Amino acid sequence: MRLDHLSYAAGPDGLAGTAQRIGALLGKEFVDGGMHPRFGTRNMILPLAGRTYLEIVEALDHPASDKAPFGQAVRARSALGGGWLGWVVAVADITVLEQRLGRHAADGNRHLPDGGELRWKQIGINGLIADPQVPYFIEWDANTGPHPSTGASPLWSLHSLEIAGDPQRVSEWLGETVDAPLEDVKVEWVAPHGTPGVVAVQVQTPNGLVRI
């Protein structure tokens, strides 16, 4: 397990406006990620060092965004003004999670602006919807396009996360200690009795730490 990426739901200014605002804070532009036809969403991404990245995602006016749990989660968070949707853990074999969680992973794909395609399987979105402190899981299809972090500058990296929640609860969800996927990233657990979820992310930039 390893931390793969963090998802931020677009606010009232839409996908492009949200990406421009956060990119200005970080001193780095987000790039067009493409559309997720199965989920009725699209994203813009910022590759980071350490095989991680940030994504800003918005729900499209498409039936899939009303039916797919991921589309529903994005739409609901955007309706609240946007903000951090959740964190995502990459695994080598998602069948282990399927067996433990008692459900099948969903197929995901993203049509890239250059005409290529990324494919993956994911599981745990309903868990995130019910309890936003926990991550969902992804297994990338190695036979498709490069990981979204490809081409990242070493000058921009994920420094730390602030998560409102209980590390013991998250460890139970992961099936192993929460330190496993977060060994290279500092985590501050805040407001254990407050509304759970990712509160803030700090990114190391050439101009110092930036908290989003």
C-alpha cells in the first residue's frame, strides 16, 4: 500500500477556476487530465514527486455522475462549496480488498487529452462517502498509459496531511496500520470528535510550504 493521490472537488468557480486558484497558490499549473466516462466526472491534475499527485475533479451533467458512487461523492462535495474529497491508496492486488470488504471493485478509465486511456480498478468509495476519514483503494492497470504523476518536478512534493478522524478507525479500514501507506508523508490527526475527512494538505514548493 502507498499513498497515491488526493482528490479535491471543484468549487463554485468550476473545474478550471478551482485549478487556476490552487495552482496560483502552489506556483504550478494543473494540467487537463481528461474525462471519466464511467463516473460522469473529469479532472485536472498536478503531478508531484514520490509518485503522487493532486487531482481536482468535477461532476459532469451526465447520467453516470448520478449513478456512480464516485460521481455522487464529487457532486455532493461540490454542492457544499467544494474542497477535499478524500485520499487514495494504491494497492498491488485489489482482490485482497474485494475479499475483505465483501464486494467487487469497479472498473475505472480516463480518456486522456492526447487520445490515450488510463484504466484501473477501485473500491471503497461508499466507505469514503459514509466516513470521509478513510481512503478508497485503486489498482492501476499496468498495460495502459503512464501513472498520472509521470513528469513531476522534484521541486513540488506532498509534505503532510491533516485528517480529522481516528487513526485506529482508519487502520481497521486499511487492514493494517495506517502508517503503512503514509510512511513518507507526515499526518496530523485533528478533531477526532469533529466532522471526519481530509482537512488540509501541505505541499512543499520552491517558495516553501503551502497549505491548501
